[in-house]
Amino acid sequence: MKKHTERGTGSIRQLANGRWRAEIRINGGRLSHYSERQQDCRDWIRKIQGQVDQGLSYDDERITLGTFMEGWLGNKKLQVRMATFEQYSSIVKTYLQPNLGRIRLRDLSSGQVQDYYDQLSTSGKGTRTIRLAHIVLHGCLEQAKRLGLIHRNPTEFCALPRQGEKDIQIWNEDQVAQFLNFIRGHKNEHFYYLALGTGMRRGELLGLQWKDINWSKSQILVRRECFHPAGGGFVFQSPKTKLGKRSIQLGQGVVEHLRAQLQLIDLERKMARDAWQDNDLVFPSMVGTPIGADRISHEFPALTKLAGLPVIRFHDCRHTAASIMLSHGIPPVIVAGMLGHSLSILMTTYAHYIPGSQDEAARVMDDILSPIPINIKQFKPNS
């Protein structure tokens, strides 16, 4: 067997089977790397040397996935929205830590990850849950890869359950009118009117402030969402996506409902007196704080049932608004802008609500490709 020593930094040895093994010592411990090529081993030693200069210790190579995920989550808390962080934390605590957390980070294999995804599937966990677990685990391991603690991300080679098409539930125009007539005089009448009239998300409506209303231009500026963390209280955070920060043009009916809501808030502020907590909210509770998101999620389907309508989720008000606008010929780019969507997502989700879109395309292409009748007698062969 051949042995090549890299000046005091480690060694590279060719094994009997022809493969190469690199070794380097750190803090009394020994790290090893195997490759088909000698040059790969040299590159690995240089990389480890650089990491040692930056503080890599032998203990870092022995770290478990669970321990690394804890640190990764701590950093993520400073990088993502509160709602996203809570979702990540729940996935780690419920699924990843109990099942994969004890495995040493560098020993985690694609086979182990695939087996776990398969177990989740056979145990009845939904596709969305498995895909969320994959997103979190993949992101965590990508960070480990960037730090040089692993050489490749095991999740890259795993198969995920196929994601089925979402079954969107919407109301037609008559059902929307029936609902709005039924809730007339309800304390949250104006909230639901805006939801159906603008397609805004629940958190966007709950975080809407009076300073976001441009009365002269009849516009709403969407700048924040209200989120209720699991531990209680509330926080204002940026919209879900960059496109979420947008302006929405309002019809006269929506503006009138906002004016009525302003009068209602003035009355509630007077009634609450010293208990009022001014957050400048358009849709506050009886004491000025944000309305609980769960309260809306439970109240809305209850109202739809009482109104004798098909029960839909509150989020389906957004789908309903989009489908009605598109069915009336509003250009998709305008609808996408109002919803805070990209045009590609809008077309993927709602293309079938655009009336006659393919019929018109088929007619145009038929006109272009249809041959023009000509009198062939006008052409004479060359003499």
C-alpha cells in the first residue's frame, strides 16, 4: 500500500481495493475521508485545514442531527417570519427530533431519510406534512453542508409523495350576495365584505391599520400581517411574500364599508374608555387589540352554515374573489397584483376560471393556419 504524507497536516493512503483514504487529526481526534481519486482526498484535507483555522473542532464532526437542528433553528428565528419559525419548530419537535435526532450528522444517509419519509406515508401522514418535513430537513442539512460538516445533502436523493391538486371551494356571485345579506348588521360585517371584495388574506386584514387607507385615491396599502404566536400575544410582520406588499384599488362599495367601520370603531373606543389599547387597527377587538385569527376561522364557517350556504374556509373568500374577477374578464395580471400573487401561480391555480381563454386562442390559430383559397390556373408552367 502506498502512503503519502501531507506535511504535518494529515495523510493520504491508497487501500488494497484501490480506493484512497485521507486522515487528519484535530484536537486528539482523527477524521477520515474516502474517495476513488487521490486528488479528492487532497482537496478534502485542504478544506478541513481551512475549517480548523476557522474554529472547527473534533466535536463538531461528532455532533448529532438533533443538536445541530437546535442551533439551526435558533439562527432561523432571526431570519424568517414568526409564523414560519413556529411551523419549522413544530415540524422539528413533532417529527424530526424523535425519529432522526440521535443519528450523528455525518452518518445520516439518504436511505435513512427515505425510510423515514416512507414511514410517515404508511402511517397515514398527509403529503403536505411529509413535504414540510422535507423542506425543514433539507434546509437544515444545506447549512451543515455549507459549514463543511457533511459533504452532500442526503435529502437530495429522496423521493417524496406526489402532491395532488388542491380542490378549491368557492362561492358563485349569488352565494356571495346571499352571505352578505345574511350578515348585515353583524359586528364583523365590514371585515367579511372586505375579504370578499379584495381577496386579502386573513392576517393582512387583521393587521390593516387606518394609516394604510388612502381615502383620496380609494386604495389600501398592504404592508403587514398580524400573527398570534402559540405563547400568546400578537406581532406584526411583513406579508407572506415580497409581492404581498401591494396597493389595492377599492370600489365605492368597499370604501363605504370602511367609512361605516370607522364610525363603529369611534363608538367602541368611547365605550371601552381606559381599557382601549390603541393599535390604529381597522378591525380591532372591543378593546383595540387584534381579533384572534382562530376566532375568525371558527366564526366564518358557522355563519355560512346559518346562512344556508355551502361551508367553506375563510381562506376560500380569497379564491372566490379571484374566480369572480377572472370570470368577468379582469386581466390576470391585474388580479395577480391585487392578490399579491405571481402571475405564474395565479394561472396555475385559477386558469380554468378565465372564460373562453382557449376558445379564443384556438380561433386565432385556426384563422392564421387556414389556407387561403387561390386559383391555381393563374400559375403557368415555365416553357
